[in-house]
Amino acid sequence: MAKLASLSGANLRQVDLDTYSQRALASTKLYFSERNPKFDEIFFGLTNEEILKEEHIHLSEIHYQYILTTISSIEAAFMVDYTIRCAEKKRDPLSREMRKIHRDCQIKSKRPSFEEDILEAWENSTIGTKQIISDLRGALKLRHWLAHGRYWTPKFGRKHDFTSITALSQTIYYSLPLEA
């Protein structure tokens, strides 16, 4: 059996992501406020409406960056869980399913699919996860759209934003028995 991924330990914690995003938002708000010592120089000739529009664009980008990084860190948490469950050979049903996925992937010389293999195992092996995994699948559509350059008009089915992604992240980390 081939080796599992070696874990880097560089994955971000949700508390760090929250701190970084709050600081970026506060910095951006200060930059666009009249308390910025260079405000008159930077925004010379622009109307208040133009400045507010520019600020809104920058704040939206920070939200998108936070969403992309948060959903990516959720995926990383599931992949770390998969790696640990396979390596430690635990006997619970979910760990057994993860090892089965690992064996099947070895036979086919492929990596496990996060959405098709890992999330499906969680849905089928752990009671009370169907809605959480369904919500995560919806959020992954947003992540794909962000990660691939936003070139198409998305159809998410549900509106995801900064607040809903934060709530989803907290639900996953506090509700699921992730091995990380």
C-alpha cells in the first residue's frame, strides 16, 4: 500500500482565519476613512459615492478571500482526518470506510476525491451529518467558483456569505468528530 500524504501542520485554524479577516476588514475601513492621514491625497478628486463604491469592492474581496480560505481549511481538516484514520487503523465504522477508500484508490492508482469519496463516507457512516455535509457541498460550489476565477454565472441554490460560511465552519468543527 502506498504511503499516505505526509501532514505539513501548516493548515490554518478557524480562530486564526477569523482574526486575519477582522484585521483586514478593520484596516480597509481605516484606509477608506477620513482618519487615514493620506485620505485627501489618495482620494483627491473622487466623490464620496465613488469612495464608498471603492470601499465596498475592497470589503467584498476580503470576504471572498476569507470564504475561499475557510472552505479550503475545512477541506484540509477532512483530509487530515482521512489520513489519521487510515494511518491509525481505528476500528470505528468511519475509519474502516476511510481505509476501504484508501485501498480502492491504491488499486486504481488515484487520489481519493474529497467530494465523492470522503464526504460520502461521512454521510453514510456518521449519524447526524447529512445536513452538515449537504451544506458543505453547497459551499464547495462557491469555493469552486472563487478558485476558478469567477468566469461563469453561478447557480448556488442558496446564498452563501461571510456569516453563513463562518457558521458552517463552526458547526463542522464543533459537531463532527474530526481527528485533527
